[in-house]
Amino acid sequence: MRSSCRGRSRLDVVHARLARRLTVTALAGFVTIVLAVAGGVGVVIWALQAGWHAEDASGRTLYWLGAAVMTLGVCHLLVLALVPAPQPQGIPLPRGVAGALHYRIDEVARRLGVPPLDGVWITDEMNAAVLQRPRFGCFGRIEYHLMIGLPLAHCLSRRQFLAVLAHEFGHLVVQRRALGAFGAHLRAWWLRLADQIADYHPLLESWLDRRFYRYTLGMLRMTRLEEFAADAIAARVVGRRLLGEALIEVSAKDRFLREDYWPKVMAQCSSAPEPRFRPFREMGLGVSAGFNAHSVLNAGFRGGEEEAASLHPTPAERLRALRVPACEAVPPERSAAIHYLSALLPRLAWAFDRHWWSVTGRNWRRSYRRARREGRSPTDRA
């Protein structure tokens, strides 16, 4: 891999300016809540002291009642404010059982100058992400957790997978601007606080929407810029052609899984009380055997109204920013899942298949019984 370049582009400057503005807004909200809690605690202490020294019983009762009400208000404010960051999801992957994968992850992190990871997790999603969270949910040292989707690993070669890792670590590099990792956590916390208030007080939801509109729009704009900035950082490490190749594979095969593989899995519910095969166990074979690169690729990178209106950059926009053509077919290679996780694939697939059936099984059986009643089952027709 290439060494990273430390130069800052105009995109970096615009993103950093927007990140600083949003961080200042979230920091002002944080300071306001801290002052409100401190002021509430001060009022409680004053009311308790005033009640203790009150000359008549009615005055003492009034002061202590006020202290109790203020205590409840402070506690409620703390409940609203102490919104823990999301927990990492998936199956933890210790170093001892996937040493080669951890070595490559550490190498990419070192080249980009990001902190060592606190955990690596395998998920059942077609995605990869780095989660930053305080150790104790709301406070403590910022931890870094990498979540890797098993479907994603099935869909990419080893080199493409490393390009995706470089992109995800590029997000960390970008997000550490404006008060660093604490700033990124603070900006996300301010949005979680709005959601928490709306959950506890539904009548305030419309007011919160208006109050947080500009902040939310700024966060969405920053997310869009962050994708381009992370792509640029990753391209300096692995090369823009490899990163574009990985982006094409992810986009095309994600569409294949959503529009072809999973619909065919679920179509069995009209003729079988249980699936004839386990979807996660057979996913690697399904991707390699069923994916038609040319047809899915050409269908997946045509611009449309939905893409133009999206606040998140489309694959076509990211490829244009990388100056990589979208029409290059990639010859099949051994997947990253087989390269890095071959010994673990049976256990991972078993766990994800079991979880998938626990979520889907009831609706599956209900669809099967309905199909038999309506006479759509091939057995009934025979």
C-alpha cells in the first residue's frame, strides 16, 4: 500500500469549518445543560438549608417541597442528557482466532495514523463501519470498534476489502477534526439528545424538528462531504483505481443480494415450511455463482432523480470524484471471507442463520400456511 499524504484540499477545509461550527453548537448545548444541572443542584441545596432554618412549619414544608420538585427536575434532565452511545453489534472477533485479519487491520490503521482498535466485530450486514464511543456510554476514554459485515466479506476480494477498510479508517481521520474524537461524539450526542427528548415528550417533537433543522441539515451535509474526504484519504493509501473497483463491487453486489439473492430465499416460503438451505451458509457460493457482473453493474450506476435528490453521495458521484470509470468489469477472485475467515465461516454462518430464522421464522410459517390455504403451493396443485 502507498503511504498516506498529509496535504489538505479545499474539501478538507470546508469539512473542517463545518465540523467546527456544528461542534460549537453541540458544545454550547452541553454547557447549557451542565449549567442547568449545576444551578438546579444549587437551588436544591439552598432550599434545603432555608427549610432547615425556617421558623414555622409551613415555611419549612414549602421550601422542602420546592427542593423535592427541583430534585425531580434535575434527575429528569440527567436522564434526558445521559444518552449512551450505541454499542458495537455482532460477534466479537478475538485476535487469537483471526490473526491475519487483525494484522492487516492494524497495518491500515497505522498507515493512516488512527488509534489502535479496541474491538473487531463480525455482523450480518452488507456494510463496514468504525464506531467511536466513550467506554462507559456517556463518558470515559473514547473506544474504537470496527464492525465488518460477513456479506461484505463474501462480496469483495482481499485487496478490495483492504480498500474498504482504508475508507472506513479515513472516516476516523476526518471525524477527529474539531475537538478530535470528543468532538465527533459531542456532535452525535446532541442529535441523540433531541431524539431522547422527543421520545419522552412527544408534544415537543414538532418544536424540536424546527429547532434542530439547521443542525440536522448541517450534519447531513457534513456526512456527504465526509464520504468524499474519506475516499480521498483512502485513495492516497491504496490508489484510486482499487478504491473505485471496491466501490463498484460493493454497490453492484449489494444490489444483487437485495434484489436477487434474498428475494429468492424468501420466495421459498410459499412452498416449504422451512428454508431448503441456510442463506448465510450458502451466501459465498450464491454470490460467486449467481452474480451477473455486467447486468447488475450497468443497472446500478445509472443516474436518476432519486440519486440526484439524495443528501448522501451516490456511488456514481463518488466514482466521478475519484475519476474512475464505472464500466470496468472486475474478474472474480477468492473472497476476503475465505481468505481471512475460512476457519470461522461455519460458526459465523450458523450464528447468523440462527438469528435470521429467529426473526423470520414466524412470518415464514405464516406465509406458508396462507399459501397452502390459497392453493398456491405446488404440492396442493399436484
